[in-house]
Amino acid sequence: MTMKTLKRILHIAGNDLRIMVSDKVYFFWSLAFPVLFIVLFGLLYKGGGNGPAVAELTVVNRDQGRWGAYFLEKVKSPGVEIKAVDEEPEAYNRLLVLPADFSAKIEARAAQSLALKKREDASTEAAARVEARLFQAIARVISELVLYGEGDLLKFWDGHPEFRELVRVKTRFPENTVTVVPGGFDHSIPGATVQFIMMMVMIYGGVTVMEDRKKGVMGRMLFSPLSTGGLFQAKLLGRWAMGMIQALILFVVGKVFFKLDLGNVRLSLLVIAVFALAMAALSVFIGSLVGKEDLIIGLAVLLANVFAALGGCWWPIEVVPAGVRQAGMISPAYWAMDALHKLRFFQGDFAAILPHLGVLLGLSAVLSGLAARYFKIRD
Amino acid sequence: MLEIKSLTKSYGDVLALDHFSLELKKGEVLGLLGPNGAGKTTLISILAGSLRDFTGGVSFLGKDLFSDRSLKNRMGIVPQDMAFYEELNAADNLLFWGGLYDVPRADLKKRAAEILEMVELSGRSKEPVKNFSGGMKRRLNTAIGLLHKPDLLLLDEPTVGIDVQAKVSILDLIRKVGAAGTGVIFTTHQLAEVEDTCSRIAIMDRGRILAQGTLVELIRLVGEKDIVEITGEFAAAAFSEALVDLDGDGVELLSASDNQAALAVSDTDRIPKILDRLFRRKLAVTDLKIKTPNLEAVFLKLTGRSLRD
């Protein structure tokens, strides 16, 4: 591809984009309407699913002895971050207070109770994670005390590092058991984004391809030195860019107004980019095959809603029965949403979403091939 | 500049172009006249690169038109469809369409302003095109084809569906473009348009050129004669007798009555001779009208049907 060809492709794609985004109706359906979905489904599924990746635990350590600090070292983990403060604060998510006689009671082998407080609207999932970690730490300290009695435990560890982790809690569930239910805005924003990329790219992308064909606009473009292949790439690029811009704006709105956390922004954008490419190809394909605006809109709304529901855009796919989850795999939205959930809620990395990217890339290739094969420039 | 050699194109059993050949020189304005279905749009579509599966060849500026894509930078094409973006204004449309050709961005803005002036749209260049009248849209459609200063301009029925004022404006533009050195081919089925605008006319039907030349040449080509109507003071018999020896020498007596007669002459050069014969016989002539035969008659004679059929 020469520079001149690339310039022409970018010129056409940029013009398509400019026309689309300058349409007020497009603005409403692409950006304002999805925000309604974000709020609706974000609030609806806020319940246990919006826990942060690392649960913060505010600790007031009033202990006069050495066991308080020792115990807190046991509580620390990659999923629990301890925030030490001197006085009990007014605002906290989760709070643990170690009393002044914490060490004294341990050494006296006297019973004591610790209170873990949770702010009413803080994540229950995070509180449960902290609670489990506390039980784990208590079990360890008790085990150590039983095993080593009155000896100097810290000195003992130096010679016996293999005994450092006496108590380990390993969670074992059957395969595919859902241990975390995504929810809240971190679910609803990507959900609405994926759904409305599907709907709006198909509608606007498809209708404009159809109109440009019927009005002879695409035919006229080929009077220039541009090739048919170049024109196809320009149309594909314009529609892909439309989906990406829509996603970027929704993510920014989500970040500013709903504290959106995508887990891994770059990989999330990569998922959206590949998904938008598949939808761009589908829109060119539909725009080439269908000759009526109403039909394109009807088809796009139907497909986008069915795919959104099956793919987990409205409700987390993790809450539906396994059979329905498997059926959802026919939806392109499933692969995008599942990859986004892996990145945000399941500490997934590039390797975790590789199969999803593969499926979406394959789908993009197939749809692009079909769109290119049936790309119609004139009626 | 442009040489079309034996172009043949079929749609199924229908022959749209039948060994069509044509040459066009720089600055020449050629009107391609023909009824609907004559093959005019097919020809333009092939030249524009929109149609494939044809035989024959086209040489443009000494190169094969279809093997060198960069030649499209030297061609401007104005399709029948109003093919532009109605959502954009006229200036933005020109900048968009001009951007598809190899015209530097700075030159493009200047050229767009010039073209808008030429087509008398500069006053409304910032208004969305969807608010334009049909005539204004046609002018914009034409302007887009001219923006990159092509050597060859192809216009497919550029005056369809517009008012007289807009039509005059577009035809005037075509004349100016030709005068500036651009070769122009425009298709139409409006006789008056080619008569007034073109330096050469080709009459086309059923995919072939039936005749071509200047208006005068065309009329002569088919043996059409000027009609001379004479009014005076004479008897029909005397009038006929005075001209009897000119019959067959380019003069044909069509009708003669007392004080009025009509003749067909192959050339208006014959008129002094006719008057001389009448004066010698003391036949008074008070009025003489020459009616040039029109293209409609030529077309009728060539195709056996009216252009409007």
C-alpha cells in the first residue's frame, strides 16, 4: 500500500467519522442512551459484585506487646492491604482494632475477641476476603503457640523456614465454579459499551454504506485513483474508529462519574478494538446486502439485543446457568465481556484473554472476508 | 488526447456498445447525443472505470486508460446522480472530494474557492447542501468534477431535472472549461444543449455512433437542405418557370402559390442565383426567410425515430 492510498483511506474514514459524530441523533443513541443502561444495570447488579481487587483494612493497633504487630504481619496478603492508623477514623471501609492487652491476653492464654467493622455500603466481597484472612492469621498464631509454647518464636523461624506457613487455606471448588460475581459499574459500563458498539456500528455503519451506495457516492469515489480494495478498507476503518471512539468516551465518562476500574486498561482496549473490528466488518456486510434503512435498523437492534443478553452485557454471565453460559458463546459479545471480566474481576492477564482475542480475531477475519466478497459499490 | 477504439459491451443479450470508436482533442467540447438506452451512460461508466467486461481499448494522453490508475487524476467525471454528502456544506464537500485526488491541501482550498465562484455558490458555501435547490445541487455536482483541474471532463446528463437558469449556468461553465483547454464529453438527449454548447456533436444510437461533426457538417452529412421561404408579387406558374433550370442543381421547389413559395437549397450560396432569376423575370420579392435544418431532423433521418422516443 502506497502512502497516497493510505492517505485516501484515512481521508474517507475520517470523513465518515465526522459525518456520524456530527449527527445529534447519533450522539444520543451512541452516548447518552448507553449511560442510562450503565446506571440502570450498574445499580441493579451492584450487590456483592463490585469488590475491589485489593481489600483495604484499616487497623488501629493499640497493643502494648509484640504479638499485635506479629499478628498483623500474618494478615497481610496480596488481596488484603493494611492501612495502619493511630486513632479510630470516622471514614473507613473495614476496620479492625487490636486492644492494648492483645499481647498480654495471648501470653496469658486468655480468650479475647476482635471486632471487624464494615461500612454499610462497602463491598461485602472484600469484607469476606478480609474476614477469611483474619481467621487464617488467628489459626496460624494459635498453631504456632501450641507448637512452640513459650520459646522465642522469631528465633525459631530463622532455623526452620519450612515451618513459616503452618496453616494454609486452599480453596478447592469444582471447575468453572463462580467464586466472584462481577457487578456494579465495572460490569455495566463495559456491558453497555459492548452492546452499543454492536448496535450503533451496525446501524450507522450499515445504513451509511447502503446510502452511499444508493446515492452513487461510493461509485464516485472510485472515479479517483482509489481502488475498490482501498474503498473497502476505508469503510471498514471508519466504522471501526466509530466503535472505538464510542468506547473511549464511555470509558472516560465511566472513569469520571462512576469510578470505573477496568483492571487492565490497555488489554481492555485491545479487547474492545478487536471486537469493534468484527462489528465494523458486520456493518459493511449488512450495508452491502440490505437495501432498506428500516430493515438494517431492525436487524441491528434485534441482533445487538440478543447478542447483548446472551453475551452478558446486561447481567453478569457468571450468574446464569452453565447451559445458558455455553449458549452465550455464539454471541460475539460473550467473548468481549468474558475477556473484560477476566481482566477486571479475575486478575486475568494477556494469556487469560488470548483465547477470547483469538475467537474475536477469527470472527473479524470471517466477517471481513464476507463483507469484502459482497461489498457492493453500486446498485 | 482521448482515443476510444472499438469498445463493445453487452448486458446479457443486449448490446450496449457496439464497436464504439471516438477521438477527442484538447479543448474540444463533444456532445454525445442519443435517446435513452443509446449507450451513453455505459460509455461514460467504462471511461470512469465503473464497468468491466468489455472489449476494445481507450488511450488517454498516450497511455492505456485502464492500466494506469494515476491517469484518473487527469480525469473529472460528473455522474448523473447527485453524488455527494448532503450533510456537509458545499465547501466541505469540495475539500472532501478534492482530497481523493493528488492535489496539495493548500492548493485545494484555493481551488475550491475558485470553483465555488465559477458555479456561483460562493455565497452559500457554508450552508448544508441538503438546503440547496436542485439547480444548486447540479452545479455543485459539476464543480466536484472540475476541482482537480482535469484534462478531460466527462459529464453524464449534467442538466437533467433542473430549471432553465441553472441549465444555462452549467452549459456556460462547460463552454468555459472547453475554452480553457479541457477536453469535454457530455451526454444528453437535449438537442438545444449540444447545438449551443458543443464544438462537435456525435449522434449515437444502439451503442454506435451514427454520425459526428460540427452542427453544419452533420446536417450536410445527411443531405439536409436549408428551407428558403419567399414572399413577393408573383404568380405561381411564373415562379416555377423562372427556376426550372435550377432544379437538380441544389435547388428543389417544395411549394409555389401566388405570392408565396418554398424552396429547399443544399447551400445558401444558391440564394443569390435564385434571386437573380426572379429579378430577370420581373418577379418582385418582398421577403425571404432561411430556415436552417435542425438536429432533430438529422436525428430523425439517421435513426428513423424521434429523440424523445
